[in-house]
Amino acid sequence: MSAAGFWTIGFALIYTVLVLLGGRIVQRRNASASGGFFVGGRSFSPWTVAFCITGLFSGSSYIAIMELSYRTGISALWYGVAETVQILLIALLLVKPLREKLVVTVTGIIGDRFGRVAKGISGLITAFTFPMWSVATTIAFASALSAFTGISLHLAVIFTALLLLAYLSGGGMRSVAFNQTMNCIAFIGMLLVGAYAILAKPGIAGLKDFATADPAMFDLGNAGVSLIAAWFGTFIVNVPLAQAAFQMTLSCRTPADGQKGLYTAAIFGIPFILIGALIGTSAAVINPGQQLPLVAIPHYLEQVLPAPLVGLFFLGVWACAMGWAGPCQFSGATSMGKDFGSAVNPKATEAQLIRYTRWSLVALTALMIIFSILRTEQSAWWNILAWTLRNGATLAPVLAVFFWPLATRKAVYASMITGFTAGVLWNHLGGWSATAFFLGTHPVWIGMIANLATLVLVTLATARWQLSTVPSRRRISLRFTAGTVAALVALFLTFDWLKGYGLVGMGVFIAVFCGSMALFFGTESTARKDPTTGSLEESAGNGSPATTPQAV
């Protein structure tokens, strides 16, 4: 084992023990607070929210950007920009309404409206995908362990996963918030060491020479229009589905505090984007031609920095892994333990749901290890696969909760299963590639198209409906109808250009989305209508009134 390996493992073990003990102390001090385990008693300040979101999004972006920039250069910046857009949209559009409705999880929202079966299906699918996001970040730290110690990458991931389980075993949203705050402190050291490494070697002059020798690495479009569009499209569509972010942000004291925290987190993310892109590009200069970027980067840093600084840098990478994988595992376990558990046992007490959630953490850790053995490379690929499967299952049901009282339970069941299956099949047809997709179309679009189309078609085929009689809804429907026509015309006129850049799937999705929204606002049930006002009572599609999204 190299000296850098000793420092990296030593720092990681000591740090994990400290945050574990600290998290348990915080949780025990607040054990009596109502809702403390799942939402921290709704007591977070803006700074706490900012640290939580920075640990969640910026840490994961940093790892993905480092990996991507080793292959594509500074165009990997767009990945971080896309994720920043997501943070800002959550702050602008969703924090206030969701905080006022006391939301805990996306799967809980679906279950409140469409019943126990829908909650169970969405809970299982969500829980299945969250370990994929966890794998995406833990691969980075495990790659460093493998590079420094010589152990296999699979064993390094298993070791990392077990460390993560120990870190999460304290449980509870308050301990997550404490740990995220500590992670942000570790990030400072990582960013400073990373900046020093870039300046030390290759330095500004070395980067300029590299730009002359390989200008594509400094082309902002080098990653490819299709992939960059997929990043933006995925993050923007992910806005109403960002469950882990909701669970932390909505633990705030007030909606305004949550918004302030998100805006602050967006600013905090800028150094991660810039330094992450330059670290990967610098590694490509000094240690080129490696098959696995997340192994090449540790070797680059080992050549440039003394061992203690390498250990400090990868302590920050371990904090990135915990900052993303920790909340993801906790939120996934909440969906499985709390939402799926309450769907199976609707009489479960909060103590039972907490116990189910703790068991789920162990199950998701095992699933995370299985995923890592199946594919221990390309962390950004795992992120995209998780978005494809989760968004392909839950996008349409969530939109229906907010905008379409007509939607039926059977349509929701079918849309979740169809969207999830479509994402899996399209990945299979494309050979599970991270860059070459079947028919040149990214699977994330296919999953969401199938999800929306199934919801609409099954609902219209099974529900009693008519055109909306509410003027405001008709006007909105007409606007979306115009958007649908415009999207179809643009798709027809620019088809060859879109096909050349792999954007046909995105174009079709935009048309399907606008058409779906036109129907959401343009149709209403004939089964429940207030004869005095003409307004509609929200229906779950089976004759039972829908409930307002609440914590479940």
C-alpha cells in the first residue's frame, strides 16, 4: 500500500467515526421531537438547508464532472450547470407549495392521491433506483482505494459501502444534517488541495499547451449536444421528483428559509463545477489514456502532491460520496421502509416505520454492492440510469397529482410499470452503453414518453370525461395545445438536424409533454361536478375523493 493509501484510509476511518458519533448525539438530543426521524422536526435554518443541498448535489456533481472532464474536457461544466438549474427551479417553483403541504417523499405524494398499491409500487421502484445514485459516488472513493492499495475495485466498493452503512446507522434527518455540515467542511480542504494540484502541475502554462495540442478538450460542446441536452433535460424534468432534496429542504422552519438555503447552495456549487472540470482535464494532461478516469485521477494526484495532501483530497471525495450517497440511501430507505411499509401495513406505528426504514438501509446497502459488482465504472452512467428508471416511473403520476384530477388509479399503476420497463428495455437494446444509444435516442426520454403516454391513454379509455368547463383551465389547455403543435412542426422541419445530434427523443418528449398537459387542463370528470359552482372535486379516478398531499 502506498503512503497516499495509508493517509486516505486513515482520514476516512477517523472522519467516519467522528460523524457517526456526532450524528448519534444530535439524534438522541432531539429524539422526542415530533417528526424528528424523517424531517428533523421541520426546524432547519437556511444555512442547514444550504449545507444539506451542497453536500447532496455539489458533491455528486464534483465526482461526475471530474470523471467526465477526463474524457471530454471542460465541456463537463455543463453537467454542473444543469444541476444548478435544477436547484434554482426547486427553489422558485416547489418549496413553498410542498412545505405548506408537509410533504415527506414523492412516493408519499403518489400514495396519498392514488392509494396503497400506487404507494407500494412507486416506493419499491424509488428504493431500487437510489442505490444506483449511491454507487455513482462511492465508485470515486473506491477507485482511489484501489489505486493506492492494490485491492480490487469490487472489494474497495464493498468496503466503502460498509463504511457508508456505518455512517448511516445513526439514522434520522437531524443526523443527516449534521453529517452534511461536516461534509461541507471537508469539501473546503478538497477544493483547496485540488486547486493547488492544478497550479502545481500542469499549471496554467501546461493547460495552455494542452489546449493547443488538443483543442477539443477545451471546446464547450465536446461532450456532444445529445449528451449535454440529456443532462439539462434530465435535471429539469427531475425538479418535481427530487425526493432526497425535498426531504432535506422541506425540513426547514419556513418555506422562505428553504428557498434561501437553496439559493445559497447554488452559489456554493460554483467552485465544485470549475475545479472539478480542471482536475479531470489536468489528469488527462499528466496521466492520459487510462480506461477508468476515476482511477487515473488518483494516480495523477499521487504524482503531483505529497501523500498527506492526497489523503486530504480523497477525504473530501469520501465526503462527496457520503454527501450524496448518504441522503440517497436514507431517502430510498424512507420510500421502502415508510412508504412501502405503510402500504403493506397501513396500521403501522411510527416506531414500526422507523424500524422498517432501518432494515431497508441494510437491504439497500446489499443492493448497492450488487450494482457495483455488475458495473464498477462510469459513475455518471449510474446517475443517468437511475434517473431513467425512477423518472420513467414517477413523472406522470406526480404531474397527475398536481394537475389532473381525472387520472385513474389503474392508469397510474400501468404508467409506472410501463415507463420503468421501457427504460430498462431501451438500455438493453443500446447495449447498456453510456454514450451510444439505441436509434441514437437517450433512454431517459423513452421512459418518460412511455410513462406519460400510458397514463393519458389508459385514463381516457377508462374514465368518464368531458372537455373542461372551467375557463381558466381551457385557456391553459389551449396554450399547451399550441405548444404541442409548435413542437411537432419543429420536429418535422428539423428532423434530420435533430437526428444528427441525437435530439429526436427530446423533441418527441417535448411534444408528448405539452400534449399531455393540454389534456390535463382540458379534460374533466363527468362523475363529480359541483352543480352550484361548476368546479370539479378532485377524484382519484375510482369514485373516491383525492386527498391533499400530506406527510404519510
